Amino acid sequence: MADVTRPDLDALSERLTEVEGYLHIEEKRNKVAELEARSAEPGFWDDADAAREVMGRLSAAREDVNGIDAARNRLDDAVAALELADETGDGDLLAEASSLATKLEDDLSELELSSWFTDELDHGDAIVTVTPGQGGLEAQDWCEMLFRMYLRYCDRRGWKVTVNDAPAAEVIGIDRATFTVSGRNAYGMLRAEQGVHRLVRISPTDDKKRRQTTFAGVEVLPVLPDDVEVEIDQNDLRIDVYHASGHGGQGVNTTDSAVRITHLPTGTVVTCQNERSQLQNKAFAMKILKSRLYEMELEKRAAELDELRGPRHDIGFGNQIRSYVLYPYQLVKDLRTGVETGNVESVLEDGDLDKFIVGYHRWAVGGGEDS
């Protein structure tokens, strides 16, 4: 921000107090103390699964408390620097106060996001699938571009990515990409990306260099906790094994390690080929199948559009949530929220997606999805 003023800091202070209320921070301080005491009890690790669940809850509560404490300290430092700058006329102190205020704004945006995630699944891991849509060979290239964009975004946020399946297409790009993202609030954040993504550019495969519009679909599912039961009859499954290929598959394509599982009653098909062992690929594929069948069960029970996946549309014209225009001008625009940027490279090459993801959640919390 420009040179910060006292009213700016007062506004940030009010915003911080609101976030503390949203996060029920005093309750979480008590929870941290309670869980820390429990983890110190004799025999705590006798039940390893239960202990890990407690430690996960402790880590999440502690992260919110530490985040609020760090934001409060940063606000105090900014106030002190501004007061000294006013007294002494020191430009360096004013610059320091402004820098601290800018960082505090970023901190508050992250904390606000956490407060908006009310479903337990929001705080967990995500399974993301990118699929080519309309646009032929160009769509397969677009699929790979989005895949790499998300890998960079996850890296920016410090999330771990496990690529489950990303087979190379015959001519250009990839046939699809499925990957698991592990990190705090991964599912809550990434569900903002669910939908159809549209690319407008000069075709890289057209000798006449004509403008081409292509589409890809992004599906985001939660990784289900172990205590969520999804009954799967093994007799309902057809399991095929084949040679792995493409991204990550070169080291395993001398054996039949890739796995395709078809759930016969629903026709759901999942594949995994990027692990070196057939057993690992099967385990990952079953995890993805479990999440997809769970989503389908939610649809049945709710008898309405489910909250995990959003409306299903053809991956083509008229259904996009975001447009990426490389020609005749440069612009990335989210059609739900109006958030946009002309720095296309920062989005596609550097994975700079936070402005779009935070903007989506702010819009959704404000009732945007119902309007």
C-alpha cells in the first residue's frame, strides 16, 4: 500500500478483531491447552491412529492461534513505527510501517479464508482432475498448461503434490491429469477452481496462425478421512492392468504397473499409473474412486446440485468459469467474481492464483453462488 495512515491501521485492527471472532480464537486457545495436555499423558501413543488424529487437531488449532498472535504482533509493530515516524519525520520508519501494514493485509486474507471454511473436509487434502474439453488437440495442450499452472500454485503455497495419472497425448499435451494435493485447507482453497476453463490464443499447431478457443474441465474432490465409510463391493469392480506411459511413467513401462478400475454399477472409471508398483497404483485409484462414489451418494441424498462439485456442464462454450486470453490482448478474468489481471504470465507460468481463489471465496461467502 502507499504510505500508511493511522485510519488505515485502525481499519486493519477492526478487521483483525473480526477475524478473531470468526475463528473463535479464545476457544481454540483452550483447545490447544487441552490437546497438549492429552498428548502428554502416559500411553497416548498406544493407539497410534487416535494419537495422530489428536495431533492433527492440535496442529490445526495451534496454527490458527499462532497466525492471530503473529498478526497482532505485526499490527503493534506497525503502530509503533508509524507513531515514531510521525514524531521524528523519519521516512524509513514510515516505509517500515507501510510494509508491515501490507504484510498484515496478506495475513488477514489468509486468516479470513480459514474462517470461511466451515466443513471439516475443507481443511483436508484434495484430488484434482484436469480433462481436455472442446478444441481437439489444442485442448490436450491446454490441459497440460493448466496442470503445470496448478503444480506451480501448489509449490507457492508449500503443498505436497502426488501425481496419480498424467499420460501424454499422442501429438501434443496430455490426455488428462489427476493429482493429490496435501496441505492445510487444500480442498477448501482448490474447490474455487472447479469448472470449465477457457483459453483464447493463436494456435501453435495451425500453419495459418489463426486464433483458437479451447476448453478444459477441472474437477476437485476431497480426500476422505479414514473414518468416512464408503461401501464398495469388490464384485462390482473391473480392474485392468496395462503398461504405464507419459509423464512419470517412463521408469515403470517395462512392467504392467498402471491400473484402471471401473465401477460397473455407475460406470465410473479411475486410473493411476505414476507409482512404481501396481499395488500403490491400485491403492491410489481406490482412494479416488472412493471420493467419487461418496460425491455421487451425496447427490442422491440431497437430490440437488452437490456442494463438492458444483453444476455439471459440457466442457465447452458458454460454461466457463474463467477465461485466459493470450490474443488479441492479454487478460485472465474470472467470470463469477469479476477478478482479472493483465499479467497472464504470472498466472500460467508462475501459478499466481491467490487473487482469483481468495476472490472466489469472498464472493461465495457474500452469497455470490445464490445470486
